Amino acid sequence: MLPNDPPTKPQAATPTHHDAAGQLRALGWSEHFADQATSAALAQTPPVRITQVHRNTLHIQGVDLDTIIPSLQGVTVGDWLLFDKEAPRNSQLLSRKSLIKRRAPGHDRKEQLIAANLDTAFVVTSCNNDFSLARLERYVAMAHEAGVTPVIVLSKIDMTREASAFAEQAQSISPQIAVVCLDARSPEAIELLRPWCQAGQTVAFLGSSGVGKSTLTNSLAGNEAIATQDVRASDDKGRHTTTGRQLHILPSGCAVLDTPGMREIQLTDVSIGLEETFADLHALKQNCRFNDCAHKTEPGCAVQAAVASGEVDVPRLQRWLKLVAEDAENTKFLANRKLRDRAKNKPEKSVTKYDSKK
């Protein structure tokens, strides 16, 4: 270069295959998604993950890519897209390996997508007045239905002398579910959650406001990037600090989803999830005399027989019956609504009359 020549602009290094693979793996890319596209398609429309959903835009990340694009219908945080740089709205949604959803609050009973492509759902609750076994069962059923591993996390054990009692209640949901007791601000919290937070994994913290979800996300990230607030002393209920679902990519290569608090969890289309969450009751019902047994006063009811013998806890039975009825009602309502919407949007067939005079 001659002395008077302008300095050349340094060229961005093209990521090697190893670097690109590492970036994608840190975002949660796996064979499940790679098998859905050819090498040519992946080169032309690179894979990106939705890390945040705004009202009219999506935040996406990929290999050396971190940008905002217009919203797409039917997607949620955690989804993978084959990104069309020329026409972002034409980006292709890849088939999900898991999807957590609920019936949205309100009278219209719309279906709300919470998160996609999770591996583990940390269901977080505090060891205080916020603890609710019924709410935990709802979260666990949602996770089971989605094919996501539920882990119950009991926080704020430093503020109670009865942590073991809370843990015993939580474990009563299922002996197969891991129950972790921790202080979200302690260094030990990271080690306790590490088995589920390996590189390439995607985890989410679900629970009410104020139970420590954002604090735990900060602990795993090693910073205080997410604002937190104290709970109300009167009832141990938290204030909404996180207002949107956001996927954080940690230096360890694990993706962590922090979610706003959800106290109202209306179930829909979770029959399999309820079977897994209440596996003991589901097994008992197979022995009832009648296939349509309501498990109340019918003769030959194996469930009621187990209640009489003390094998089944009455409150647990009542919660199960309530959730089964709620799920059936909401699922039927949404199915009928989809049929009505489909009929409404179906184009009318045009009929050309035959003119015999022609």
C-alpha cells in the first residue's frame, strides 16, 4: 500500500465450520432441526432462533447474526427459523421438538404459546405463603404434555425453617420428578442446577412473580442484567419485573428463558400431561368397573376404593378431577373455535350458470 493510499477496511472473518457449529449449538441447535433441511437450504437460508418476541417484531440470533425482523404469525420465543434475508416474512418455521402453551386469560379462551424447543422446565415456587401444590401440578402437567422435563425448584429456603416440609409436599406430586431446594442468591444454586444446564440445552424458569426466576437467571449468567424486585411482605406475592419472555445465551453454551410471572394457568389439550402428572390415579382408573366412571359414587370405582383405604389423598383426587374437567372443557371449546374460524375463512365457491341460449 502506498503512503497516500486510504487505509483498507478490515474484512470480517468468515466463521469456520467449527465456529459456526459452536455458535449454533450454544443457541440450542440439534439434529432434530438439522434433519429438516438440506445443506443447500441451510446455506441459502441460515438457521436463526427467536430469542425475544415483541408486539410487532422478533429478535433473532444466528451465526454472527443478531437482529430484529418483522413479526411472523404463529411463532414464539425459542422457535427456529430458516431465515430469508431478502424477505424475512418468508422465513420458514422448523418443526418443534416441544411447545408449552396455555389457555390465555380472558373470556375468549385463546391459545397462548409460551415457549418452544425447551429441554427442561424449572417450575419455581417459594417456601412461603406463595407455595401452591395445585399450581405446581398445573405447571408440571404442561411440561409433561410438551415432552419437557419438569424440575421443581423451591427457592428462598434461607427464609424458612420448614424447607423439608415444603420439599415433601412438592415430591408428593411424583417420585420421578426432581425437587431442588435452594437460595437463588447463593453460589450453590448454580451447582444444584448445573446437571440440566449443559451446553446445547435450553431451560426455562416458570412460576409466579417474585419467586426468584430472574435472580436464578442472573446467577447462571454471572451478572445482574435482569432487574429484580422484592415481594410484598403482606402476602409474599411478587411484582412483575420481567415483562416479556426472553432467551438468554449463557457463556456456558446453555440457553435460559426468563418468563413473566404467571399465576393463572388454564390448561388445554394436556390429557397426556395429566396422565403423567397423576400417574397413580390414572393407573387406578383402569380398574374401575365402568369405563365412564366419574370416580364419585359409582359402584366398583377403584379410585374411591383407594380413597377409603387411605392409599389416595382426597385433596389430590379433587385437584385431579378439577383439572381433567377443565382440560376437557377448554380443549373442546378451542377445537370448536378452530372449526368456526376455518369455516369463516374458507373461500366461497363461485358457480357459473349455464346459459342454454348460447
